[in-house]
Amino acid sequence: MSAEPFLAARDLLLTHRTDYTRAVSDFRWPSMESFNWALDYIDAVAARNASPALVVVDEDGTERNCTFQQISERSSRVASFFQALGMKQGDRLLLMLGNEIALWETFLACMKLGVVVIPATTLLAAEDIGDRFERGGVAHVVAGADFTSKFDGISQAFTRISVGQPTPNGWHNFADAAAASATFVAERETRRDDPLLLYFTSGTTAKPKLVLHTHQSYPVGHLSTMYWLGLQPGDIHWNISSPGWAKHAWSCIFAPWNAGATVFALNYRKFQPRIVLDALVKYRITTLCAPPTVWRMLVQEPLANYRVSLREVASAGEPLNPEVIEQVRAAWGLTIRDGFGQTETTALIGNPPGQPIRIGSMGRPLPGYAIELITADGTMGDEGEICINTAAGRGGLMRGYADGVGKIAEATSGPHYRTGDVAMRDVDGYITYIGRADDVFKASDYRISPFELESVLIEHPAVAEAAVVPSPDPVRHAVPKAFVALVAEREPSPELARHILEFCRTRLAAYKRIRRLEFCELPKTISGKIRRVELRRQEAERRATGSRVTLEFFEEDFPSREA
């Protein structure tokens, strides 16, 4: 299969990378009945291509490089090795590796074979692994030698491949792939809807869902992500994200290699801002994408002292505080650009390069996506749930949710895929995030966005993280309550609670006032997302029994405050 339609669509976006109007009007998702990104695209562009594809640096300074030609050849050897071990198209392989070259080799090898990859974080516990085996239908595992013991409790038979030393009994050594054939021929053509990836979501409100992506939805769909990030051929792109989660595939595999850019990864045991900033300078990183938490830590350092080579900086997950954006702009002359997407999709909404930015807004719909805001009763307008009009193109939308036994639940209701996220759109088309539909609540008949209140809370210098949920109230039905985790050097106290409540009061409208606060360690999923559903349930039980805990404070505890 020729990659020409894919290349034409990619080149259009690269050509109009700063012309949003033209990119949106002219871009169409490429139409291909069959397509294998690793065979038809990567292998083709890698032929005699000595440009760096991948740079992985360990904390001790050890550097490992791989050119496009090398990653193409090495992944073919791994595919031949896997094939010899009995892997075949449609099989499912759980991949548990850190940022090491073997991860990228395995990813491409599975794609060439037609093996479905189940990315897994190294933080998974035995129960999580058992669930993935049961519902994910795992037949093969590639895992780092340090993590092979995590699979000791699995009774079913599966192919075991270990990366690194020593190689445990019963496990094949990944290094043996180097002796396999560099000539790989696929058993059959890859269809666009053939399964490629099976992601387990983070499970913030329920048991993790199984998101199934195809050879079309992620490799081709991430043209939108490439456009949002502003990637160009020859860039050195660093996405600060852990393997096992969708954002890693977004910006450590598909988006940068779609653009012909180099992927950079830095391994560290503990995040330290100065190490990251030193690496930005030393390795001349040109494009950086980092979550808001990382940006908030970076601005605590003297950014202007670091002479970076950055051209584009981006953030995803939640809007950044205006002061963080301003600090980066003042130090480096660069504006952090927000974007929005899900495990189920590629980048849907964003601020691409060269466009005016509205602080607090996620941006506008990216090329290829028709985004509509729809209320619970089906009305379309300027506020509602973010939906993809699939009649205008599915783009990077998943094929659906898998049930573990081969059935796929379609992801659309009529012509729309509903994201579960609520937003509002201004007259110029800029979209501002409000929150998850399940998290938005009413207090005194006013609708409250927890996300908005949390954004104010974390501006307080003592607050590291915060989650806002409704607290049942006999008069107002519910009032906003904040669960707060403090920065390392601060201790909880009544005085600090009063100060935080007053701080928020001066920055929020009266009806949004945070009226209750509790200092605690926030419950989280394995991916680090806050489990607000657990906090809501706990708060409902507390108020039903009238119980209070030591570090819980109500505004009426401070008489000087107005009602």
C-alpha cells in the first residue's frame, strides 16, 4: 500500500502550520482502505535515512541514539523474532517498559506483525495486571527485567520476553532479536480498521474501560496532534510523559515521527526541575510538551538563566494559570499553548502556532474535527458537552470500547461521539473547558465548575493540588468543598484554612465561594488522576452522619467572615 494519501495530508498541514484558516478549510483525512504506518510510512522514510529518530538519555548521562534507518531495521528484526516465537496478527501483547529503545522497537515490530499492543505502566500492581490479562486477552508480554516478577502470579500460559539482564527462567531474552532477519514480510495486508492498540483508561470514576484504536485512528489521527504541537522535520521534540499512557504514544511516537522529528526522552528516578532545564539546554530541544504540574515546578527556577533553543512550548491536561504562562513568556519569549484530547481520540482542540491565544481557553477545533457543544437535551449551542460530529469525519476517534471477549461497543450516539467533557465557546470560536459532565454540580441553583475553582485554589502558594466536590447543605442543596494537598514545606492549620478560604473569596464570584475545606492526601488512580467520585461519596456520607474530621474546616468556623 502506498503512503501517498497520508503524506499529502501531512504535507498540507506542515505547509500551513501557521495558517489556521487554510489548514482547517483544506485538510481532509486521507482515504486509505489499507495502511500500515510502520511498513508503509516509517520503513519508506527510513531508507538510507541517517537522521536521528530517537535519543534516550539516562540520569547518569548515558546516551543512546537511533537513526530512522536503524529503528526501521531493528524493528524488522524484532518482528521476525516475535514471528518465530509464534506471534501472529490479532494476538495481544502487553508492553511494560520504561523509556528505552526496546519500547519503540517493540511498538513498531507489533505494528508490522499486526499484533495488538496493550501499553502498561511499570506502576501496575498484581491486581491491575490480572485484570489486563483477563479482559485484555493477553497472549504475550514484553517487560523490563526489573518488572518480570510482577507476572509471577499469572497462571495462564503466555509468551514471556525480558528486556535487560538478568533474564529470568522461562523468559526469552529480547537481545536475541538482534540475530533475527532484518527482512520482514507481513502475512497479509493491514486494513485500516484492523486493531492496533488497546488502552486501559485511568478509571477515575469506574473500572478502567478498554479503548480500541486502529491502524487508521492513531497513526493517521495524530496528524492533528502534530499540527497542534507545531512540529517540523528536524525538530528535537521532548514530551514529558510516562510510557503506558496514551499521551506517550501521542507525542513520543506518532506526532513527532509523522513530522520527521527526533524524539527525545530523559529517564530520571525523581523529577527535578533543574535536571530538566539543563537537558533542555544541553540537547538543544526545539519543541516541548509538558503537563501543567511540570510547568508549575519549572517556573520556580530562574528560567531566564537557561539559554534554551525552544521554538514551541505546549501543555495538555488542564488550562495553566495565567501567571505561569506569563513567567515563561517573560523568561523565554514563548507562549505555552494548550490543547485538548482524550485516550479515546487524538488532539481535538488546541492553540496551533501563530494564532492569537485567549488565556484560559483550550483553543479552537483542530483540522479534521467538527466539534459541537451539545446540552443534555440534545440542543446545540455555545455551551455543552464537547462532541465530535462523526458525519464530518472520525479522524483519530477510537473504533470503540472493547469488552474483552471480542465485541466492540460503538463510541457514537447517532452522528456524535460525546466526550463527557463540558465547555463553552466564545463568539470567535475559542473553547474554554468547564469540567467533566459528572463533576459539574449545582449550588443554590447556580452551576459550579469544579475545574474553575480548583484553578483558583492552586494559585495559592501553599496549595500543591486541590479537588472540589459538592458538599450537601440543607439550605443551598450543596456548597463547594475543597480537598487540599499542601506543598512540602507547609503544615495544615486553622489559620492556613482561613487564609486559603479568604484567598479564594477575593477571586471568585459570591455564588462560587468555597465554603468548606479539608486538608488531606488526595485519592488517585494509578495514572495520577484525582478520584473525585471517591471524594464525593465520602463527603455525602460525612454530611449524612453529621461527622467532622480534625483537618476539616467550615466557613462558619471563622466568625469574621460574611455569610
